[in-house]
Amino acid sequence: MSHADTIHVHVSRFTEKELADQLGLVCDGSSTFNILFRRISAQPYALLLDTAGSSKSEGRFNIIAFSPDAVVEAKGKSVELHDLRTATRQQLNLAPFEAVQNYLHVKVQSINLHAEFDTAHLPFVVGVAGMAGYDTGRFYETLPSIAKNDYTTPDFAVGLYLNSLIEDTQTGIIYYCSADNKPIHHVLPSYNSDDSTSDFKLTSPFKSNLTKTEYEARLGKIHDYLYAGDCYQVNMAQRFSAEFKGNLWHGYNELRNQNQAPFSAYFNLPQGCIASISPERFLRVKNGVVETKPIKGTRPRFIDTKKDIESAKSLLSADKDRAENLMIVDLLRNDISKHCKPHSVNVPALFALESYEAVHHLVSTVTGELKETSTPLDLLASAFPGGSITGAPKIRAMEVIDELEPHRRHIYCGSIFYMGYREDMDSSICIRTVLAENNTLYCWAGGGIVLDSVPSEEYQETLDKVSKILPVLESMS
């Protein structure tokens, strides 16, 4: 591994009005930051990390990363380095996260930041970012290949970004970070594109890959595995699909406005697009402190205030949901301890209630201190995929998932993440997520199954989880 050359990154800042004047923005009530992203949303590997107006999970900053120098992509058993500057591809003999560490993140080991103001509070600035689908786990564990893999989009795509825009939602200031030092109006030209001709529209209704009877029958098989002692908990999902035409960006904006999920994201890949409105953090590393916030336990929201309060109270007092949550907390304590200092792993919050637009959730918090000998990417790789969406023990649960779910999960239950040059990292669990490719949308919903799960209730829970996704997209038709 060669020593990285020093990269000079220039940071400038603007108010929303200054940017609007400089770029000729017409702010029609939409987020200024999202209007900026719309201008580059069709570019390959354009990435938006969006708090969607939520302050949950300390949501404060929105990030746009664009024009990566290089990308690590993985699909099946192949890992490639795609140099976008030279349009060349190289096969790598490393697993995906290690490839990102050795071929991309190494490039930002030496950064000289040029700014006339304090930038210590800013996340990311420049670094690596992208997505790791659920099946990235196959590079790290031996798993069966029963479920059908019918996707064209890579399982893993992470780029080296030396250009970003960062919005501080507390101050309204937008920061432009660039190693090219090009003026912002050269990067984001001053025009107002009319993309109304590509409005999003479904051309068929959503259909599940499992009927209610088939889904509940699979829960019966999981019950047998649980009773036999194979597992303590297994996450089981169904996949919905529909045909569409137009620009998913329009669909994403409607979803993010109606859900306000703190780990929302939009990622445009050459083969397809990912639109995520996830409420769940996977792993964060900030100043060497590790945090994970598993979600286990769900109840529907109601317009009627009394019913809504009763739904939340029933979740907080539910022994089954608390037991599920505790199992995953124990699993994640074990996962992060592999790269945390001895005796540093703690659980500062257990069974906390978080309420979103469609559902109430039971959320716990697990923290630790990263070892000096480990990187955040080491931590991410060793804990991947997140235990909150597999079950326990993790590997046996993943084997059962591959046996019983008809199709692979792809981005569902994977992660969208960034790691900046300072080795600050944040990542989501990609629940409430849509994949668009070949004029087909895919969306998933699942839940943790334990011995006392009631199949009809578990099936209904999956529908509750997409109650602010599928109907929203269908209403745009």
C-alpha cells in the first residue's frame, strides 16, 4: 500500500439565499438542498444522505456526495475497482469492505483542509460512501444459495468522493467541499431543469412474492426451527414488486416528506436507483465512540390520539417485544465487542420508544470504544449484516432466511453509509427501502419471529411497516 499524496480540500459556505442567487434556484417550497441534489441526481453514483426534517438519532446534517474518483463494486463472488477517471476496471482479491479500505480510503489519509472558519463540527467532508446490500455478508460467511437472485444492480457499491455538499439544518448554512477547487456554479450550473416529463408513475399494482397463507406457513417452519433449538429468533420478510415509469426521484421526495425518517437516502447507480426512508441506525463511530441503535418491536400509528397512545403503551409493556429486543441487544454487544476496547461496551438505553409516521418502535442503544488497532470499516465488516434484521444466532438465522424467503434481499437489510477522512462513520439499516431497476420497483417488509409469535399478527406487522410506502407510491399513479 503506497503512501497517499496530500489532497487539498477547499471548504466554502453559503446561506440558502446566497446559493439561490448564485445558481438561479427557484425554491418552490421544496428543500433548497434537495433542489441542489435534483440537478445532479441523474449522475452516476450521486448520493444524498437525508435527515428528511427529522432530528431523531441526533439528525442534523444532510450530505450530498457526487463525482467519485473510483468505486468498489461487488456482485456474486466478484469484487472490482472501477476507476472513473480512466474508465478502467480491475479485479480485486479482497472482500468488499477491505477493498474500500485498501484502495479508496487510503487515498484520504493525508488531507489538508483549507477553510476560513471552523469545520470541526462537519461530518464526512470527503471520504468513502455508498451502499452494502444484505448479501455482502456472503463474502464473510458461508451461506446457502437457495433464494433466487434476480437483480442486475451490484450487491455493493462504494465510491471515493472528493466533492460534497453538507447542510447544517440547525443553522441553514450549506458547505461546499471540493478537492478540485472548482467554483460551485461550475459544478452546479445555474439553470432550472424542467423534468416534469419524467414524473414518476406506477404501471402495475404492488404484488407480494408470498400470499398471506404462504407467509404464515413459512412462519410455521420457523417455529419448528425455534422449537428444535436451531435459533432463538429469525427475521422473515416478504418482497413486494410493481412496474413503473418515470423518475424515482419524484417518488423519493413524496416518501421522504410523508415519513420524515432520519436515515433517508437516495443513491443513483448506473444499473438502478435506491430510495430509502429508514428510521434505523446501524453503526456510528465518532471520536472513537461506537454506537448502534437496534429496532425490535413495532406497533401501528393511529390518527385517533387515544388509540395511538394505547398502541404505544402496549408496545412498551409487551414482554414478547422486549424479549426480542434484548436478544438483538446481546447479539450486537457481542458483534461490536470484537473491535471495541475490553469492558467498554455498555447499554445506555434499553427499550426506548421512538414514534414515526407509520409505526411506533422499541429502540435500544449500545455503545463502546473502538480499539486503536481497528478501523470503523473493520467494525462494519465484522458486524455485517446487522443483527436486528437477521435473528439470533446470526449465521443460522441467515441460513433459514435463505431457505424460506423466495428471493434474495439485495439492498433490503443492507446498509447505506459514509466514512469521512477523519474516520467518522455513520450507517443505516436499509429497512423501508425501495430498489428501482429495469422499470421494476422492489420493496420489502419483515419482522422478528420468536416462539410465541402469532402468524396473523406478524403478517399484519409487515403491512403496517409499508403502510406509508406502497400506498404513497400507488397514489402517484
